[in-house]
Amino acid sequence: MRSKIVAGNWKMNKNLEQTEALLAELAGKLPDTDAEVMVAPTYVNLAAAVRALGNSTIEVIAQNMHFAESGAYTGEISADMLLNIGIHTAIIGHSERRAYFGETDEILAKKVKAALGKNIRVMFCFGEELEQRKSGDHFNLVESQLRNALFSLNASDWSNIVLAYEPVWAIGTGETASPEQAQEMHAFIRKTITEAYDAEIAANVSILYGGSVKSGNAAEIFSKPDVDGGLIGGASLVADDFVAIIKAI
Ligand code: PEP
């Protein structure tokens, strides 16, 4: 059975003190839930976040990682460095990495392989831009993003993959995909994985929706059968909002 997941992507927000304060508030207010709850603070605060959370069930995850083992990659962080500080999941392929840092499907495929090779769980993000949605090309685009970065993996790798469908036009814009649009795409993703692998892998992979999920719209989006939770940006920076979203699952 696939897990329900609510993950907060804090992006380039929150200094050390703010990170510790938000984690303390979240840990204190965390509702009883079957869902996995994750937060992705900025790199410089990952180790402190792991320490601050202690035995909490909240998992600290990374926003990115490099594909190389080690070496001359100024500014980058390796899988081993993450493991060394107790991080076992990394977001890969976020649309901001693709748009602002030139991360192509080819680079992302290498990152995914490197992470899985180290037993780091991958939260793989993908989704169409507004023009592709308007021209009706969004299904083709999503299929090609999945094919290029993931479909050369072995079937057994899929137990360490979480998918996050994030239509770019809905990220940080306040405009969210309707629950029906999210369900339609998530069902398409499962169909595509069934064709590339098999129905069992498709049924077992968690597919999160991301894009302007808030406390007010989370329950309706999460109620859709193929939506297994959310990747939350802005609303994960305020404890009460993030907690309300966790309660909605
Ligand atoms: C994101 O960046 O992954 C995201 C979903 O952001 P927001 O919730 O702010 O749209």
C-alpha cells in the first residue's frame, strides 16, 4: 500500500533560529496522523533541523543533491554528505531548479540514479508550464519528463520513489489546479507507469500534488483517489497552516 505524505518545501526561507522555532512549533502541534510528514529546510540548516527534531516523527529532507560522489563541484552537496547528517530523502527536479539552475531531464536522471544508488529516497518533481496546459500538451510533457528521468530505472528502484506532480503555473501563484485536474493527471501518471512497468508499481507509488495547496483547499484535493498528499511551499512556512494541511489528509 502506498503512503500518504505531506511535505513542506521551505526553499530559501528561514534562518537558523527561525528554522528551530518553526520545527519546535510544528513538533508541538503535530496531529495524530497516518501520513508521513516531511520538511525541507535550506541546506545550511539541515543538520540543525535533524538535531532539533530529535525523536519526532517529522522527517527532515533535502531540497536537492548533486549526482557526483565527491570532488570539484563548488557549492554542491553529495548523497554521502546527506546520509552523514541523517538525511534519507531528497527532492529532485523541482521546477525552480529546472527553471533557474538549468537542470535538464538528463541531469535529473543522473541525480535520481545517484540518490537511489545510495539508498536515498527520491521525491521527484515534474509538471507542465502554462503554455503546455493551454495548448493541451501537458500529458505529453509529463510523460516525457517521467520517461527521461525515471523509466530507465529497475522495477525494484520504484519502492524508493515518491512523485510530486506540480503544474508550474500553480506554484506560488495562488492559482491551484482544480481537484479534478489533479485527479485527471495523477490517474494519467499511474496509467503511464503501468504501461512502462506494471500495475503493481503504479499502484504502490505515492503521487503528491503541489501548487498553491492551502488549508482551505487541501481536503478537497487530498480526497481524490489518486492524490496521496501534497508538496507544500508557502503554506508550510506557517506552523498552523501546515498543521491544518496535515489534518486535511
Ligand atoms: C512548491 O514550490 O513545491 C510549491 C508547491 O509551492 P507553493 O505551495 O507555494 O505553490
